[in-house]
Amino acid sequence: MKLGVFTPVFGNRTLDQVLKKMRSLPGVSAIELATGGWPGSAHVDVNGLLVNPHKAEEFLSQIRDSGLTISSLSCHGNPLHPNKALAQEYDDAFRKSVRLAQMLKVQVVVTFSGCPGDSDQSMCPNWITCPWPPEFLETLEWQWDKRVLPYWEEAGKFAADHGVKVAIEAHPGFVVYNTETALKLRAAAGKNVGVNFDPSHLFWQGVDIPVAIRALGNSIFHVHAKDSALDRQNIACNGVLDAKTYRQMAERSWLFRTVGWGHGELVWKEIVSALRMVGYDYVISIEHEDALASVDEGLESAAKFLSEIVLKEPPTEPWWT
């Protein structure tokens, strides 16, 4: 396994500055580049590279000359948005990312499943979390049958035609938010649609992370290293569903944290071990969304923490055999 970093947090720095920073982080040998959607594309001229193969090769050489590889192109968005203009924008970012990944010989494009509205007349997404009152279940079935499956069956074929795997990040607020929904989408969309496994969104839902990893198995195409910390007192009062702004840190039931500041070393060793058990041998990409730590502090802490776990290669076979 390799250790990487998701780079949108460096949106105010040049690519050269980002690459220099990556070289200073212990164990980091890969980067995950944003190519549209919510993360933006500060370090990648997507349109320019797509029309100029020579420029794309120069860009790739710049990464390689820094001793790094690209683990994925990421364009997190909502291509199922009921606002057709927004849906088109996110879909365009996805398709350009797939084409660029093929050009740059990057294996994976990371994104969200998206979430539709509740009807053809909707303007806002509608995330259904329970089956009752009965119109909720009816709406959920409509979403999957009329919006989710038709889109991803075609999008999965598009990715396969370009030799690229799509890693869907299970995220509350979208139709794929846990193990079951990820596997449901994969079953319909095909083997080129899998998972970007991010434990931070699963911890607070009460998911046992190694159990989820075993269930997902070879559908895990890419991994994010991000933690979340649960506030037991706030959960005891209000439960884990929490729509308060992330700025109300003291009042929230959970917060995103730097790896190791939500769950300790043993938990992360169990996560890495579970990934190895299912045959995952790609990149673990650090994502920083910790409001209690600066970007540099959070990434340096996470890289140091994970390099002691991820980069300790297990033996190829038990010593006693």
C-alpha cells in the first residue's frame, strides 16, 4: 500500500508548492487531484490538458519528476441533481475526469453517487432516510428506478469504455451512503463502479469499519484516510443525525478530525489490516477536513501517524510455513 494526499486543501498554492509540500510529508508518494465538482480544479487545467496531449504529458512528467504518482482524479458532485443545469455541470466534470484519467493513465475517478429530488418537478435533492410515512418509500423507489440506476448504468459503461474505474464515496445526503447502498449500485452499474472507502462518514453512523471492508471486498477501488470524533454527551441527548453547521463544533454530535484524533492507533491498525485481508493494495489518501487543526498541522500529523501503520509491509506468507 502507498500513502497519498487529497490536494484541494492547497487551493491557494501553486502545483509546484504542493509537490514540494508532498515531498516533505513522511511516507507520502501519491496525490489525489481534484478535477471539478465541489473540490474545484485548482491544480489541473482539465480542458487544456484534454485538447493538448503534449501539455498533458508535460503535466504528468511534472508529477513523476517530483517522485509522486496520481492515485485518482476526483470530481465529487451531484450528477443526479434535480436542477438540470447543475446536474449537467457535475456530469460534465465527471466525464471530463474520466477522459483525462484515461489520457494520464490514472486508474480511478472518485465522485459521489448523487441524489435526485422527489419528482420530475423538484428543484432540490431529497435524501430519504426512513420508509415511513409511505410516500417516503415510494419516493425512494422512484429515485432508484427512474434516476439513479439509469444514470449509473450508462455512466458505468462510459467509464469502462475508457478503461477507468469509478470509486463512489458513500456519503450521507446521497443515495449511496453505506455498505448496502454501495453494493446495490455496483450490482446494477457493473464492475467498473466501486467504492472510495472513507471511514469518516461511516464511524458516526455506527458502522463497524472492518466489517464493512470485508463486505465490500474487491469493490474498494480507493481509500480516504479521514477520521471523525463522536461527542458522547451530545449523542446521548440528540443522537447521531446532526444538521447543525460545522461551525457549531461544541454543540455537534460529531466532527471530522485528523486521522488519529477521532480513533486511536489500534482502530486504524484494524482498518489497514482489514484492507489487506480483502486484497486492497493501492493508495490510502489523506483528506484534511479538521476544523481544529491547520492544513499543515493536520496533514503532517496524519502522515506521521499513518506511515507507521500503512508502510509496514506484511510478509508475503507466514514465517512458519
